Amino acid sequence: MPPPRRDLASLERALTQWIEGKLPDLPRAAVTNLRGPTETGYSSDTLLFDVTAPGRQRSRTFVAKLQPQGFTVFPRYDLEQQYRLLAWLHSFTEVPVPKVLWLETRPEFLGSVFYVMEFVEGRVPPDNPPYHSTGWLVELGAEERRQLWNSGIAAMAAVHRACWSDLLGSVFPELSAHATYLDLQLEDYRHFIDWGLERSRYPLLARAEAWLQAHKPPEDQIALCWGDARFGNQLFHQGQCVALLDWEMARLGDPVQDVAWWWTIDRCFSEGLGIPRLEGLPGRAETIELWEATSGFSARNFEYYEMLALYKFTAIMARVVRQLCHYELFPQDTTMDRDNLASVVLAHDLQLKGG
């Protein structure tokens, strides 16, 4: 996302001061080559940097995740929670995540809270432009793309097999007696819309909200959910998924919501843009079947969580467009906050369901 412009030279100096003494194998280390990721969209809150030391020919690369500033997409970002979750996943599960190294809660160094993790070598399916239309995935064969997709689904399923009860209290709060995790999520997004959007401008979201309230399924399976579970949030190396990225939407709930989100985002970046899906990528039924086989959970409530994913993504896209308008990257009178790759698919599905 595009926060206020950052002075990279000043950040390099601040990081050099901050990292002093943290790397015994690199005495008198200096931070160089501070940069953002190249294969995702507005990711200015993630920075890559190299650390070098006098007399050393090789450098080490790290990744810093910063608390978003300015006109943000979400009302709340808990980087301390993300740090604790990633540390737990790396230490106690088979989920492929980068190793987190340091959490800095003092804002004086970089202007915000941040944490630093190890760099993982790999490539990400790009968002902008979408991987269905151009980029390194297009250059692969159909079977190679299928292998990547299946590896990604298997890595996501590892999240759902994790012993989530260990996270209660330390990462996620326990439920009160009168709530479910689904109720909490619906309430979170009602609050998100009230906080970040002019509700009257988005009747489609109101229709979806009514449908979701009227068709809530029983919450009879619970797991840790990645949240922003999508192909474009995975790092691949030598044909395998080597890291799951972006954990700010992690929560507890029915794990089918992750595979529903995965499928929905892929669908919006293809059908929602009028772009054919890449040959070799498994379809809806095959994706669901693979996830059930690798996670051990049932996808019986997939259709409900598919609608929930469309509702959430439509609301998020509306806020993203308002953010782009705020930073004068889009014209103020744009209608893309209401008419975009997510809303067109949501409108289609609501019509089919009579919502």
C-alpha cells in the first residue's frame, strides 16, 4: 500500500544504527540496498535490505515488516501478534514461514513498530499485473503450474493441521460464551465498513451482509486460518512452496474459509478481469478435493465461505481504491471502489443465490 513517502537513505542509516550488535558474525555491519518487493502491488510496508561488514565479500539479506502509516486499508495492524504467530509456526509446526528474528516496538528508529525476518529465496506469483496474464508463471508449462498450485495448497493445509489451542491467550483471545468465530468475523467486517467506507455508497455490500447473516452454517470445525490465503502470498523455489507470507488477517475459525479465499482471489483476478485462467491450474472442484485430502477437514461449508470471501474482498477493494484516491493515484470521482474485479463477481453470485 502507498504510505507517506519514505526516505530510504535515512532508513538505511537508522537500520544500521539499530542492527549494531545484533549480528556477531558481521561486526560493524552496515545496511545497504534498501528496497521494496518487485512482484507484488502496493507493498511499501515490506522492505528488503542487505547487511555487509568491512572485509566481508558476502552480505546477508533480511526483510523488515513495518506498521502501516497514513491512510491505511485496515483500522488495526497488530505486528506484535504477527511476530508471535510466525515465531510459533516456525518453531512448532511444519508450516513454511520465514524465521522471525527481532521485534522492535519503539517507533523512533523507522517511525513505526517493525519486525525483521530472514530472507527466503523464491518467486511470488505477481498481483500487478495478474499472474494469469503475464509474468514468470505464463512462461512455465501447464504441468509445472499444476505442481506449484498443488504445493501451495498442501502448504496452506499444514496451517490447518497445527495445534491451534496452543495459541489461545498468547496470540488469539478465547471466545466468550455467546460468540462464535464466524460471528466475530462478521462483526469485524461490519465495523470495517462503518470505519472505512460510506456505507450508503455500497448497497451491494449490504445485500451480501444480509445473505451472510441469513445463511450462517454451524461452526463445527475450528482451526488456525492463515487469512490472506492466496497463491500470490506464497514463495516458490524449485517447484515447491517455501514460504507463506502476509499474516495480518490470521484468525481462528472454520479452515474452509482459507481455501474459499484462495479460490475467490484467483477467480477475481481472472473472471473478474475477463482474463482466462492459466492452463494447468486446477479448477474449483479439484482444488477443494486436494485441500480436503491434505488438511483432513471437510469443505461442506465452502459455498458460504466463498460468499464471505467475495464480501470481504469487495469491501477491501473499495477501501484500497479510496486509499489510492487519497494519495491522488486515482481520480477523486472514480467509481472503481464500487465497480471492480471483486464486486463484479460478488454481484454475479448474489444474483444466482437470490440475494
